[in-house]
Amino acid sequence: MFTFEVIKQNSKGRVCLVKTPHGEFLTPSFYFCGTHGAIKCNDTMSMMEEKTQTILSNTFSLLPFSDTIQKQGGIHKFIGWNKPMLTDSGGYQVFSMGYGSVSQEIKGKRNRKSFVKKITEEGVMFRSPINGDDIFLSPEVSIQTQYKIGADFVVSFDECTPFNISGDYTKKSMERSHRWETRSLIEFEKINNPMQRLYGVVQGGVFPQLRKESCDFVNKNNFFGVAIGGCLGKDKLQMYDITSFTLNNLEKNNRPIHLLGIGDVDDIRKFVPLGIDTFDCVSPTRLARHGVAIIRKGNLKLKLNNACYVQDSLPLDSECGCFTCINHSRSYIHYLLKRKEPLAALLLTRHNVRQMNDLFTEIREDILNS
Ligand SMILES: [Zn+2]
């Protein structure tokens, strides 16, 4: 039911075909974030109409509802999305809730409102951000929860470290992540669900030797795909170097490679030629909710709140074929934003989703035609 095939590979990147029980998709491609089992400000039908191939959901967010989702026939049926889907492991929450945001991280501050109570060899104890209850997440709990949710692709449980953490801590954390990933794999094989495949995660922070060790770990284990996680660096240059180094050490001929949480258009254009197959990021839908339209497939951004759009009767992007651009003007979107009408976010989200999908179509065609 699952296959992965490299169709064409050259200096511009590679085009691959991935088959799942919920249909197939071509890479390079983008996973839109439906953290709580919903794309913010867009329904699944509109996502499909704007040519979306894949979406993802967040295990930590769905954890309290996983029994409900299972009883309702799994995530695809529950949310009305009959296409490929991925859930992350919940490991990222150890990072974002334990250490705080990236900007806090840069300033060297720990998150004062940390929800992480304790990280042990067994797993992580969190305080629920919803009701304050204790929630325990371990490799076994993560894989069991992802089984109940039922996405096509599930991810091994790991810890993601921020960049200002020492090499010593990063090494200890990476080694623990490898033990957690081994336990994830054992649990996954025990459940033995033919409707799912497991991704391993490469850690090791900004330290090449550790990245190499982590690549060796995932290379020798039976993961369907590999996600590159953890901190890639303090700036774009370091991020590029670390990702490039990691990809050079990864066995990637027979499996898809995902770059976790990266999705700026300039990053996508840089990482596709290195061999990244799939990306995910909240930015296209988040920008839309802040009144920003991505245009020319990400090369420009328009802030529709600006007064210059009051009488602008052009569509957001004259070359865009999305519902918003066919039916509405910049003037109307500006007006909706000023009136605080929720429709503004819906229309901008549809447009930004289509722009990202068109960007990836263009990238794939460029690889196939060269
Ligand atoms: Zn559009």
C-alpha cells in the first residue's frame, strides 16, 4: 500500500512519487499545518480545490481526543480529509513548551511558563495547557496515540534541543532520542498496522559529529522516511550548512526526507536542490490571518491592511488561479480587514495555500524539465 519511488533527480533536486492508502502525491511538496485537526481559516474542501496534496496534525494537541478520533473512524474520516496525512510525535512540544520560543531562546531565557514538569528516561511529564492535568508522553504513548489518530505517516518520539544548549547536553539528548526512537520502532512494529508507516528523526543540533552519529542511527534502522529535526543553527547560513551536511550523510535513495518546521520560500528554494522532499510550516496560513498575501509564488508579500489597497481593483496576484483571485479584488480584501470580517482571513488563507502549492508544482516541473 505504501511505496516510494524517485522519478527524476538532478542538480535542481528530485521528484518522487509517494503512494499511501489515502492516495499518492508528488514531491517536493508541502504539509500544511492542521495542528488541532483543522487548518486554521480553511475547510478541507477548499484545501483540495487549491490543489493541496498533504496536511499534518499535532499529536500533543490531539492526545486528549485520540480515543474520540479512533471511535469516529480515524483522523481522515473525522476531519473529512481523504488524502495523505502525517502526525508529528509530540516531541517538538518538549522543545517549545520546555524551552520557550525561538526568540526567548536567542535571548538565553527559559520559558517562565514552562509546561514541562519532568524529562526522564521513561518520557516527559507535561502540565496540560488546557486544564492543568498531568499528561505523560513516552515513545510508547506517542506511537499508541498516533495509531489511534490514524494518519498515514507517524513520527518517532524524540527530544528537540534549542541551539544555545551545550554540545554535552545535545549529545546526551540525542542519545536519549535514539533510545526513544528505538522504543518507538519496537512499539510501531508491535502494533503492526498496515495503514501506517514510521519516520525516524535526525537530531544532533549544530554539531556535525553528532549529526553524523544521528544519520548513522536512522540509516541502520527500518524507518520508511526520515525527518530532519532539532536546531539547525542561529542563522540561515548555519542552517544551510548543517542541513547540507546532514543530507550528505543520510541514506536517501529509498525513502522520503522531511525538513521539520521550515517553510520560508527562500529556504524551500535552497533546500530542494540539496534533496529535501517535504516541508511543513505554519507561516503561509499564519501570514494570511495577519492580513498578508504571498504573491508570485512567494517572491513578494502584500500587506493588505495598507491604505494603498483601498481602491486597488486588481486581484491579489494576476497570475493566481485560486478562488480568491478569480472572484475578489485587493480593495475588497482590504475593506474586509478594516471591517474585521473573518472572511478576510479565509480568502487570504485560500490564496496563500494555492501560492504554496503552485510554487511546488513549478519546482517539480523545473526538475522534470531540466
Ligand atoms: Zn490567489
